[in-house]
Amino acid sequence: EADIYQTPRYLVIGTGKKITLECSQTMGHDKMYWYQQDPGMELHLIHYSYGVNSTEKGDLSSESTVSRIRTEHFPLTLESARPSHTSQYLCASRRTENTEAFFGQGTRLTVV
Amino acid sequence: SQKIEQNSEALNIQEGKTATLTCNYTNYSPAYLQWYRQDPGRGPVFLLLIRENEKEKRKERLKVTFDTTLKQSLFHITASQPADSATYLCALSSGTYKYIFGTGTRLKVLA
């Protein structure tokens, strides 16, 4: 079982609300990722972090922001949620660029 | 643009048979290729990694091949079981942080 945790698992929220999706790992990995996945579709990289105080945007444009103040914590924030943000958000970490990725259970977000 | 193609249609096979899943890629020179398993509503779980200079990798009932000439990887599950039913994703990296994932192939093993 991977030591990477996401909370909440499910979230239903109204349009315009600010939300933060939490992701924590206890493996000491420097590389952390956020992916967005719609049902039956591929994972799209939306944010990436090399390590503390290092974040980059991924291939898929996203209105979310991330921070990396501690190695183990990589939260994702939506300042103003919209229905188009409805999706599953997956957090992952890996030790180096070319080792296996460990994924969290995901947060299924619904914006109404 | 870089593209990964996996069978979009579900693959149904009988228990005990070998399942073979395909991952084709274009406009890409991957250094590493990984296979993951994903169950509904959950995050992917890593299965195998194969490097560009490796032809084949095995782990228990799993086997992966990597043909950089054909730009293709095959993923085999021998003696398949109903518990193997899931979506299987391939992911490629050129050696950087950026992994491109395929859409996955849904496998159903019939008892």
C-alpha cells in the first residue's frame, strides 16, 4: 500500500466556492504531481513539483494553483470553483523521474 | 504531436487464457515505459517498468515487451483470473518528469 493520501475522497461544492484538495506522502519523495482524469479518459498532468518551493504547470491548462512548502505536502487550490472543474483529481509522487509513481486514491470533485 | 494509443474497446477473455494489451506511440522517443493498473474510482497502481534498451521484462504472471522500432509495447497477463479485470494504462517518459499516459484498455476476465 502506497503512503500517499488524498482528502477528501468526495466533494460536492457550489459554484464560486474556494476549495483546497489535500495530498500528503510519507515516502520523502521530491517529485509530486497533480493529474486530472475524466471517466474513461487519460490522465492529464496539471501541476508538478521538483521539490520544496518548486512548482510548474503541466500540459493541461488549469485554473488551479499549488504550493510546496514541505516535502510531504502538495495541496491544490481552486479559488472559485465552476462546474467545468468537475472531475477526478489524482495526486502522485515518485523518487526520481524514472521510477514508479505512487498514486493517491483520488478526489472526486463535483461543482454544482 | 506526441500520442499514445491503446485499444479503446474493452478486451474480454476467458479465465485461464493469456490477455495481450497493446500500447502504440508516435512522435516520441521514450526512454522508459511503464504499465499501471487502475480500478474504478481509484488511483493507478504501478506494475512494471521497462527501459528502451530492454526487450522484455517479467514479473510473476506479467510480461512486458518493448519494441522501439515498431514503437510498440505489449503487456501480457498469463493464466488470467477474474481478479485481473481492470483498466491497464501505459505511460511513457523521455527521461524527464513528464509522463504521457494512454487512455487505457479495459480488461474483463470471464469466469
